[in-house]
Amino acid sequence: MKGLEHGGARGWTPMVVLAGVLLVTGCAAESATDVNVDTSASAGGGGVAPGEGIEITLLDGSVPVVMAAVGGGAPVPLLLDTGSAGLRIFNDDVGPQAVVDPATEDETISFVDGTTYVSDKAIAPVTLGSVELPAPVPVALVREVTCEPEATSCEPGIEASKASGVHGILGVDMDTGDYTLPSPLLYVPQFRSFTVAYADGESGRLLPGLPAEQPIASWDLIAAESGIPDVAGWAQDFDACWSVDNKKPKCVPTSFDTGSTDLVIPPNLPGAPGPSGADEYLSAGEGPVELFAAKKDDEPVWRLKPGGDVSDSAYVGESGDAGYDGVLAGTPLFYAFDVGFDHANGRVGLWPRSAAE
């Protein structure tokens, strides 16, 4: 995920700050992502009833997890992350039906907070909530969690990560990008377009498809690689226009990212205070932070008055913080809207909160 996570005053110590990948090594020419899976709409198995969704639990009100069973193992909570691609799960949570792919080398991924995952790639049957994927898919079995020497907030070891309540990551970004595994949702035609709908401070649903009504606002995505043959991919980043403290809006790269527990704005937005990082939230007097559907619009589609709750937490990141110079719209945005990711048309949109209520 590009999103930044931190414990802050809310008491949840995150598993990792997965704010973009710095390093990926060990990818062989023939990889586990080349598994022969029928990705057509007529593929058998893994049927999804109309409106059937995957339950989301919000840890401490801000960290979305879904229950996933991999390789015939018991269901465990994985972080739902719209900012990264691929399912990564700690290897002792995986059942015997997972088969490590001998054609691939180890995968080592270092994240910007200094956390490093060392994994084996495998093919495994996967069930997300009550939705069974139509065939075994590529996954990463994380066998080691380490920290870079300078990573003071990182705690090494799988058990330390599990203590946060998260046993891995379900990355549903439609762009493989810097990652080596595709989103598992792309193997389920009904879920290629999907909606994240938070119902309250404790739960929500990951829904197949999009709401029937027109969105309040939507933005075009850029074509990218999905990691699956004959399946389109879309980059998660898009240009959106933001304003701070009623200054003139500026359009910057933006990501609607469930992996971010806050709204993180860059210091180059007009009206933004100096960078504070995750150590200091914006106060009400340092806002509002506003999102516009287009730069020429007079009225924003979203106005956030910063505060101390999970639904309104915001801070100014350092320039290039987490390898990103744009806006990471995390938990506060998902509290305000149902957020839809339109695979068929390459768009992301905002709808009134209703789908999970």
C-alpha cells in the first residue's frame, strides 16, 4: 500500500507502514503469477450472488481487515489494501493445499518504513469471507519479517506483526506495478469492479460491482498492467484537485487508499502548514481540507475539518514521504463515502454512504 499507518493516539500499532515498495528482488522470468487460471466471465466456481459482499472489520475504527482462508487453512484477518496488489500471508497461517512454485526465487520486498518481507511464492485456493475464488491463485507466503537498521518504528518478527491483529495483506490494487502479484479480486469477474463501503466505526463490506446511481464525482485512471493475461489493469493514482485553508485548489497525484489510516497531504499544497509527519495531526484551525471534482469547480465534493477522531485525522507529510508527493486519502474519506473502483471503465468514484447500511 502507499498508505501510511501509525498508532498515534488511537492505540493500534500497525503491522507495517506499507507506503510504496522500495525494493523487490528475486523475481524469476517464469513466476507464480503466470498460473493458468480461467479469468473469463464464464469461469466455473467461485460464484457470487448479486449483492453478496465480503465482510470488513475495522480494527480500532480505522484499519480494515477481511477474513481469508488460504490453502485450506483457517481464516485469518488480512489488511484490506486498495493501495497495493497481491495477497501476502504469514506462512504458518496457510493450509496444506498451497503449493510453492519451484520456478520462482524468494521474493524480498522492503517497504518505506523499513519493514521487509521475505516470502515464497505459491499457488493456493483462496476464500475471502464467504467468496471462494474460482481456482487456485498466486500468493506470497511470508516466512520472515525484518527491519532496516534505521527503522525505529518497525518491530521485527511475524509474531510481533500478528499482535497488531493483522496476519498479512490483501492487496486489491488493479495495477501490479511495483508488486509481483496481481489482485486476487481480478480472478473473480464479478469483483473486478468493487465498492468499499464502511457502515460504521466497526464494520463494512467489500461489495462486487458499483452502486446503481451515478457517483457524486469520479476520476479517470491510467491504463496499467494487471499481472493477469487478457485482464485490463488500472493505476491507482490519478490527478485530483485539493485545497487547504480556502486557498486556490491545486491538482496533485491522489490515491484513495484503505491502507492509510489518515488523510495525508503534501506540503506543496497552497495553505498547507509545514510538514509534521505522523507525529502531529492538523488542528481544526489549520483546515479545512477540500477535494474538488475539477479545478474550475466553485464547490468541493468533500470538506474535511481536521480533528482528533479516526474520521477526520489529517497531517502534512514530508516532501516525498513514503515515496509519494501527492495526497493519500485514507480512513477519513472512506468514512465519508462509499468508494467504487470501476474496472470496466477505468475510473474511481465517490457515492453517498448507503451500500453497507
